[in-house]
Amino acid sequence: MAGGSTSGGSVKADTYAGVRHWLLAPSWLVLLTVVVGPLCIMLIYSFLTKEFRGGVVWEFNLAAYDKFFFDRGLFGDEAPRIEWTYISIYWRSILQAAIATLVSLLIGFPTAYFIATRPTTSRALWVFLITIPYWVNLLIRTVSMKFLLRDQGPLNAFLLSTGIIDQPLTIVNTDVAVQLGLFYSYLPFMVLPIYAAVEQYDHRLSEAAADLYASRWIALRRVILPAVKPGVIAGCILVFVPSLGSFLAPDLLGGARNFMIGSLIEDQFKGQAGDWPFGAAASMILLSMVLIVLIVAARRQARAKAAGGEV
Amino acid sequence: MKQKIKKSVAAAALVCVVTSAAKAEEQVVLYHWFEYIPQELLEKFTSESGIEVVMDTYDSNEALLASLKAGAIGTYDLAVPGDYMVEILANQGLLGEFKPDELKNFENIADQWLNVDFDPGRQYSIPYQWGTTSFSVNRDVYQGEIDQLSVLFNPPEELSGKINMLDAQNDVLALASLYLNIPQCTNDREQLKAINGLVQEAKQHWVSFNSDTTKDILVSGDVAASMIWNGFGARARVEGANIEYAFPTDGYIVWMDNVVLLKDAPNRENALKFMDFLLVPENIAAVSDYARYESGITGAKEHVSDELREMPELNAPTGGKGHFVEVCDAETQAVYDQIWTNLRK
Amino acid sequence: MSSSKTDVRRYPGFLSVTLLCLLVLYAPLVIVGIYSFNASNSITSWDGFSLRWYAEVFTGSESEKFKIAAWNSLFIAIIAASCATILAVLAAMAIIRGGQFRTRQISQGLVSLPLMVPEIVTAVATLIFFNAIGFSRGHMTIIIAHIAFCVPFAYMPIAARMQGVEDSYEMAAMDLYASRFQAFCRILLPLMIPGIISGFLLAFIISMDDFLITNFVKGAGVETLPTAIFGAVKQGIKPNIMAISTMLLGLSIIIVSLSYIVSKFDNTK
């Protein structure tokens, strides 16, 4: 993952250069028709008009985006004011995703570092242990989390019996539950790229730092972190981006009161709202946000690479 | 390794064949409310007719409409919309017509449910179950009077913040209208503003909007009161919740769910057979016993259990003020949508 | 000397964080696993050990539904993962062994595009797409959607492996007048097998795992395991769901262990 290693580096193999277009054609065909094409159609739909009681009418306008950003009152005839509802849903989602990313980083970095510094023989086993939960169905993991956190669930029963609390904690249907769910869903995504980066880190650098009387923590901050930064960035993106548009964690753990982007969009298509153009517009806005994050990260990565190239 | 891959490809091809063979069987595709029909009844139909019932579920009339509009039409044969939604679906051209003589048990429909406002003469639908919508309150938490809609909209302190509402726009707004004593689907601006103000104010007391988990959260004690359908409330009580279902004196909702034939039903003949099956008193009584509502079929009452007949949830006080949900015009509906969106923010 | 080396590497507390991390990852799964053996009807109280919920999964009133859903999931995952793996192998050959060409970067971006687009957006776009072209929803729509988003997952391990395989072997073969096709079949493909298996397994699991996109594009009455489970847990977590979860957990562990052993086997070679 770290640093676009798949772009081939110095390998200039051209065994199949003569037939490369034929080799690429099937993927192009599938991905253009099933991914790129639909995204374009979705863009078009976001400019269409909602039909009374669901469906779309082929009349182009900006109504969906207008609904997203402006409030025109109950009857739609007042002077437009900024509509904070959806902006705040997006803002809250960004915040939730950011907190989940931060927590994942705080727990994931030491874990990844610890694993990467194990002897080679036990290393694979540790990685194996970290990845197993990831292979378990996300839905099942989220449901399990909900079961654990319920008011009458095992966690509360345990805390009550140990006397740490005397009233069950209400966690399900709160923001904390959503953050926990997101963190739990994507934690392995944080650990693995950092692990890969630390594994390639030359520990003689730490020794050099120690020889120069740097404490461990200073070495960590000044030497190790900059060196494994691409892995950290990759991990953060891999947690942040799916968290932003996630549906299961907010839906199952957050309850209906804690709408996030995913549930807002889902409601436009599968729920009662039935406003397709608005759902398409909301999706476009989410997609643009994600692309911005990715582009910024790619730029940074490229710059870091260029700067680090001299070392 | 190569062998393995070959084997798995062969297995895939085999699965492919098996699945397509399974699809060739006779079937009827039913789009139904969740937890509403006993599995045994579907199995009975299959063993009698050889037709398999494939079922998908939804949790509100509005969700049914949205899904049908979103391209599901032409894939389902039957659906079970509530009264007002039958009218809406018919107006939208989403229903398939049938003639009374296509159903040999058509005459079993009780007279009072034959000529209904939402489907005069029963061109599109047959009665399924009917019941009421109000709310249930956990008596361990609150012992006071519960015969007013204010329990939902301006609740006593014990219940505030522990109330779940059904995730159903028209039902919630209809109850709000009843509470404010203004006509449903009003187009008076002040009245619409009043509804909006009411639900906005009441929102602080409501912890969630759930339909499908209503029973479980009442049983588990996660909420202390919930807007609920009478039969679902009865089931929650039977499952151990110490709750009481209310018949508010300022009004509650009466509804009837109906089996409709959808437009472009892929298995129309089988669908009609299934409708006929549901018009048999004994069969529809099995639904009543399971879901704890009443049916609109003559003679079904003799087949339901005594227990059901005596359920407090099914015995409204005499002079109870039940109202059907009305269908609003486009203009009012747009405002209703806006109120609902504001509420769900 | 060597003790000072380990000292520099070791950070106090990192072990505890790692253990905490594992605790968080496993606690919910283990607890659900334990409760799946609960004899009680209620999920809250413990009534002693029992296998009744496992029996319920296979014989209970919902068993038919879950059986069909499981077969659907398996069938869709096998087809989607196979197609995605083939597409990924072909694309990797062009991108990694196709020399430098103008659309190389774009091709690479295109192949990894499904990874970058949030799942909910892909789901919405695919739903609108099928609706716009009037493609009626069923098994087919799920398979098509799954193939598309499985491609990058199959591509990653395959491309990584292909980069690890020197092209000199194929060059040598072709110098000896082997055709390109022969070089591929006899040299590259056998060397690629571990990568292809990992790619296939990854795509397979991703397809089995998917809820959101499937839920958007599935047709009437077509359920996969995740959508069936979601429908069931919407009405509360029931003990039979825990039994299913625990069995799936076991299945996942078996698959991961298999792929782990395959990679081990490969390393020693």
C-alpha cells in the first residue's frame, strides 16, 4: 500500500506489450460500464427533479443541491437561509470518522510497531491474529459489538458486578457507540500498512539516535515516525475513507437519531425519504470530499517521498 | 494447484446449474411487512399448491412505496399495503387489477370491508388484517393515566426521553393532528405550522424512530413507551413486557392492511392462488393468531384462539375514536415531507 | 551488543497496547461465541450450555431462508471472485508486463477505482444505473456489481506477486522460441499461483462480506447471507443469529488459516 509500490518501480518488463490492449480490454469494459458509467449517470440524476411520491422527472435543475445547502421554510417560499441539517450531518460524520481514525492510530501504531519488531518466526502469527477478525463478516462484527455494549449486555453486567459503575452505561445509540463500531470495523486497516512500513524501517537509525543520547520517545518522534510516515498516512486513509461513508455502524449502533452520511443517503433510496436526486447529490458531495482527501494525501506522499529520497 | 482451480470452476458451474434449476420452480414473490405471517402458513400453502413463497419484508408503507418506485415493480407479485397506501399505489398505477370472479373465495370478504373508501368494490385488493395504532406504556415505569395522546407528545417526566416512535411519516403526523384536534391533511398554513411546532417540541422526549425493533425494545426495557400497533403491543406483552396498550380518548388510528396484486406481477396466476388461500377463514385466522390482529374475512373469528379474542389490545372501549389515515394532496404532502425531514434531522 | 539493540527497539507499554488491541478485536466475537451456546430463549440471561440454537439454524423455521441465503452468497462469491481474478490477472499482465504506455497510469487508477469510491456511493450509482437502463434486479445484478468491486482486491496480491517474479524466465523461454502464450502458461502462470489464490480468496471474502451494495442491487426475495442476517438483526439480536455468526467465524478462520498455510508453503519453497 505504502507509496505506490505497485507502479512497478524499475521493472520494465514488456513481455506482453504487444497484446496489452487486449489484456486490458475486459477490465476497462467492466469497470467503465459498472463503475465509471454509473457514477456519471448518478451525476446526471443529481440534477433531475424529484417526482411526487418518489421517482424522478427528467427536468434539469439544481433543486437537490439547493435542498442540501438552503432552507426555504416549511412551505418552500421563504427567503433562503443556510440549511445546517445536512452540513452538520456531514460535519458530524467527518468528526466521527476522524475520531475513529485517531483512536485507531493511537492503538494501531504501537501494535504495528510491536508486531514488526517481533522475531520473524512469531511475527507472522501476530499478523495472523490481527487479520482474523477482519475476515469475519463486518455485519457480524458490528452486531457482536452491539450485543456487547447493550444496556443489559455483558460489558455493563461485568462493570456492574465489579462495582466500577452502579448504573448501566448507555452506550448503544450514542456517538461513542458509532465511534467504537467504526474503530472496530477498520482497525486492521490501520495496523497492516504501518506494520509494513515499520518492517522495512532500519532499526540502526534508532541505535544511532540512541548513541546521540536521544531518548526512546524522542527517537520515536524524530526518527521512526518520519520514516514510517507513508505507512501511517496510508493507514489513516484506509480507516478514514470507509468510516466516512459507512452505513452499518451508524445504523446498527447509532440508532436513527444519529444519522451519518451513509444512513442519510441510504434513506433516500431504501427508506421512506425516496428523494433520488437528493440522494445522488449527497453521494456526489461525499465522493468529492473523499477525492479531495485522496488527492491531498497523494500530493503529500509524493512530496514526502521526494524529500525523503535524499536520505 | 491447477487441479484445484479446475475443480472449483467446475463446482461453480455446478452451483450455477443447480440454482437456475431451482428458479424454474413455481413460485410467488410476496413483499410483506416484517414479522407478520407465520412460516407454517407459507409452508401449508406450498404443500397444498406446490407453489413456493419467496418473501421480502419492509417496515413501513412509505418504504414499500419508495421501493416499488425504485424499480422493484415487476419483480414482486403481491404486497400488503395499509389502507391509504392502497389508494396511493392505485393512483400511481402500481397495482394490477383483478375481477372478483378470478378469486373463488372472494365472497368470504366481510360486507363492511367490501366497499371501502380506499378501494371501492375491491378492484385491487383483498382484506388482510386490521388493527389500531396508538402506544404502549411500561407500567413499571409509569403508573399514571395513559388515555391521552399527550403521553406521546407532552409526556410525563418518567417517560420523557424513553419514548420510541414508529418510523412512519403518515401515522406519526396523523396522531399529531388528532392530538391538536385539527383535520388530517389540512392545507391551512397555521395548522401545518402547529403540527411542525408540536413534533419539533416533542422530539426532545423521543429517543428513537424504530418500527421493526419496537417489540424487542419494549420487552428489553430499552424504552419505557412506544408508539405501536395493537397486535405488536400484544405480542410484546405476551413476551413479558409489563406494558399496557392505550386507546387515547382524543383519538387513535384504525388501519387495514390489504393484499394487493402488483402491476406486471411475474407470477400472476400463482399470486391469485395465494390470495384465494388467504381468503379461507381458517388460514387468515392463523395470521391473526400469530400477528394478533383481526381479519376482514367472514367466519375467521371462529378459528382464532380464545386468548386472542380476549386480548385487551383488540378490544377498544365502546365509543373509541378510531380514524383512518387520509391521503393528502400533492401540496400538503410536500409540507408533510418537509415536516418529517425537519423532525428526522 | 545485541541486548542494547533490543532495548532500542522496545518501547514500554507497546505490548500492553497490543494486547488491548487484541482484546478489543476479539472480545465481541468471543462473547457472541459463548452466548451462542446459551440454553436460554433470552439473550440477556445465561441458562446453561446447549446446542439448541445450532440445531435451530438447521431445522428451525428460518433455516430454509438462511440455507438459500448461504447458497446464494456462496454462488455469487464464487462467480464474482473467479471473474474478478481473471480480469485482475489479465490487467496485471498488461500493467506490469506490458512495458511503458500512455494509458498505463489510467488503467492502474481504473482498476483501483472501486477502492477509492465509498461503498455507499458505489451502491447508489449501481442502483441508479440498473434502474436507468431498465435492468431488472435479481442474482445477475448482484453478480455484476460484485465483479466490479472485487477486481481491485483480486488485483492487489496478484500484481504484488507478479512484480516479485522476474521476467527473465519468460524472456529465456521466448528466446527459445516459446510463443508468448506458451511462456505465459508454462512459466508465469505456475509461478503466479500463490498470488492468484490469495487474490481469489480475498475477492471471495470481500464478496461474501458485502452488505451495502448487495442490499441496493438485489432483486425481489433474493437474499445473501449478510442481507438475511441484517434483516433478522433489525428486529433484535436472536440466539440463532449468534450461532450463525459463530459458524461463520469458524469458517473465516479456516479460510484464513488455509491461505496462511499456502503462503507459508510458498515461502519455504
